[in-house]
Amino acid sequence: MSARRALLRNLVTSVIESEGERIITTVPKAKAAKPLLDKMITLGKQDTLHARRQAARFLLTPSSVKKLFDKIAPRFAQRPGGYSQIIRVGWRKGDGAELAILQLTGAQLIKRAEERARRREERLKAMREGREEEESGN
């Protein structure tokens, strides 16, 4: 296996496995990995045994294949393409390489929705505790 192919396989697997479905890498690496990541999601949308085997051949871990087919691909079922995006974030301090975030489209929206839900739960909990204190004080 060539070093370039191994690098790209690692990048795609990392994006799929990461918690926020995003990684920070250099711009040329992100541009090279983006079409491969989109191809893996297209395979995930097919959800056939052959597609699973093709994805398993490319991705490095069985857990990444499972997450691709069970969680990621169903999110993009109605979307015809453009599953990932590259966001330039600046330059690395050591060598000046331009850095970018390679992430799945909508990953930031999911994270924001989870944060909103968590804050809402905290507010509701605080309101309930405040009411309980008022009722016990009266």
C-alpha cells in the first residue's frame, strides 16, 4: 500500500470516527480526502452487503464502518451530494502550513442543537428548583 493511500484512509476513518465528525489537517490533505469521504457516504447510502464490504476494505476499523452505515449515511439519505466541507482556519505556527477543518456537512448544526438542548434542560431544572424552594418557603 502506498503511503499516500494509507494517509487518505486514515484521514477518512478519522473524520467518521471523531466525536464531532471533523478533523483539522492541511488544506492539500483535506482536498485530497474530501472526494473519498463523499464516496464512503455514497456507499453508506446504498446499504448493501457489497457496499459494506467495499467500505470495510477502505476504512481501517469495523467501528467506523458500523457508524458510517448506521448513523452517518441515514442522515444524508435525501441529500444528492456534498456531504463534506472544507473550512480554512489559518496557518500552523511551526511551519506556516495552511490548516483546514474537514467536516461532514451539518455536523456543526447537530453540535449546536445538542448544546441548545443541554442549556434548555439546565434552565428547566433551575426553574423547577426555584419553584420547589418557593413552595417549601411558603
